[in-house]
Amino acid sequence: MKVITQREFRNQSAAVMDAVEAGETYHITRNGTEVAELRPLSKRRQPTTEELMAQARLLPRIDAAAMRQEADEFFGTEDRIVGDDDPFERA
């Protein structure tokens, strides 16, 4: 970890950012007091398709009829426009 002043950061920002991108961490001071830490972001690993599918299998099942009934009780049915492509009618 390196400590630099606000002025040094301003004047050498391109070099500092290159160093951060390479993995270096900086503490930035203002009037002798550390006020910020500049560090690289951690690289987030993308989950695989298999991992996503395994997580999806753990989700609870949805009862479409119960969900429709609950929505009708909460919102009412008078303004609902239902056509041939009503997803709740297919269930």
C-alpha cells in the first residue's frame, strides 16, 4: 500500500490508475490525514450455466391459480383485460 497526497494523485492520476489496475492499493491524504483508499475492484466470477440451473431448482414452485386468485382479491377484476394469451388460463 502506498500513501500519496491529493495533489500527487491529481498530478499523476494516469500513472496511479495504471498501478491500481495492476493491483496496487493507495491511501490518499488531504492535509496530512488519510481520506480515501483507492484499490482495484475484485474480479467477480460469472456463474456457470450448471450453477445457475442448480440455483433455479432450489426456488419454490409457483402456483399460478393461487397467485391469480390473490391478485384478483387484492386488485379486483373489474379493470382486467384478459385475452386469449392469458398466462393464468394456460396453467
